[in-house]
Amino acid sequence: MSAAASSSSSSPRIRVLCLPGFGNDGSQMLGKMRKLRKVWGDNVECVAMNPPAVFGHPSVQGNAAACALTREEDFYVWWPRSYTHTFQGDHESLDFALRATRAFIEEHGPFDCCIGFSQGANFLAHLLPLLEKPWLHEAFASPTPSFLSPRSSISASSDGSSVSRPYSVASSSASTPFSPPQSPTDSDYFARSRRSSFGEVDVFPVKPFKCAILVGAYGPADPIADHWFDSPVRVPTLHLIGKNDAWIPPNYQVDTAAKFNSKTLWHIGGHFIPQSHEHHVAMRDFLFEHCK
């Protein structure tokens, strides 16, 4: 886990789960959010999750004639593909990411809000409807499913050092998924609770976020997710879109925002988390409106 430390406050801190983009780990995500976190203030705690899939870069070192290949720093992805405008076909990787995220939330949550950037925002677009309708996917439908223990997390300390550990499979007993509630607003369904494998209580069903912020988001486009949006996804979302985004054309991001109970905030830049004070204040106001 990567966490931005906050000073003690009389009121409970707002806890924000941060999902990095392709190739980044949690510490890098928090680095991209450094100015934003200062504007949000000490009453907001940011916790960044490493994407669950890890890959390495081969590189040529030393004499070019020798062509010695070495492994550089690992880079993290939600699924093994670079930036794409759609998500199609790699259902095994999506399932892996959903299970790892549920385990991470059980161990390090609960969270009031979630912010995702690029591929992390694409993953968040898949996650949000399943938190409200957990019976749609096995990763969230069962009180005690087989899932991954989120041990691959980077803890960022004040001196900038970090320690990472690999994911591992967590054993669990089989269970019967809960039946869907009578209505999407059935409070009794989400009032149920159980103890997690990490010893925490009140972790099932995983509570939906109070709001979400998606930066450079795209998808989901795979037909497997079409019925996830048959009923409205109620969580308020804020979508930040760069008018000059060369990676993900703005029209794809507008299509994504249309799937949600969304507000859209434009900036004149490209594919990055905007760094202007104006946008940081707008994100803070959105966060505080729904989480205070």
C-alpha cells in the first residue's frame, strides 16, 4: 500500500483509493497526485494500490556488440496490454484484477472515494457497476470467495524508500453467492457483514464508493460488461478529459462518462492528471461534496 500520511483531525479522514495507469505503481501514482493531495489537505488520506500484473523491461547494457539483456524496474499493469481504446477479450486478466482489488479493499479499506488514471480509470469503469451490483461477478458475489491476497503493495515512507512484496493466493472455503436484492437500493443487502480473512469485520458486501474520479478514462467496451449497465450506475463520478489527449481521443472518454451519473471537467492538456490549481480545487469540491 502507498499512503499519504495525514495529521490527526477531529473529524474522520476521507479515504481515497488511487489506481495507477499502465506501467506505474502506487508510489508513482501518489507522485503524480502530489500537488493535488496538498490542495485536498490533511483530512484526506490517499492509499494507492499497485496494479496486480507485473512485467519487466529488457534493455541493452554496456557494449552494444555484447547485447547483454538485463531486467530493469518492474512495471505494473491492470492487464497485459498497453493503451487501447477498448477492452476486449482478456477476461482472465480482468477477473484477476477484480479479485485482487476486492482483497486489497478488504485488507486496507474501507474507502470513501476512488480515483483512477488512464488504464486505472478504465479498470475503475469496470469496478464501479460491480460494487453496486456485486451479484454480477463472482469476485464480489460471495462472502468468502477464493481471491488473491494483496501482498504486492508499495509502502511509501517520508524518506522516499519503498518495499514491495508479491501477490499470493489466499485460501478460503466455498460459499454460496448472495441473491440479488429486490431493488438496487435495497439497504438491507448492503447492511450485511462478515469477517474477512484478514480479521476485519463488515466487509461483505464491499460497500460502493461514495464518489469516483476518472482521469483519461475509456471503456468498458467488451460485450461481457454490457449488462452491467442495464440499470443506472448511481455513484457520482467526475471525468477529467484533456482536449489534446493523444493517447485516448476525447470522444471515447465522453462515451465513458455517458455510462455514469457523471460530471465532466475539461482541461486543455493531454493524457495526464491536470496540475492546475483550478482543477485541483474542482476535484476537492467534488470529493468534499459527496464524502463530508
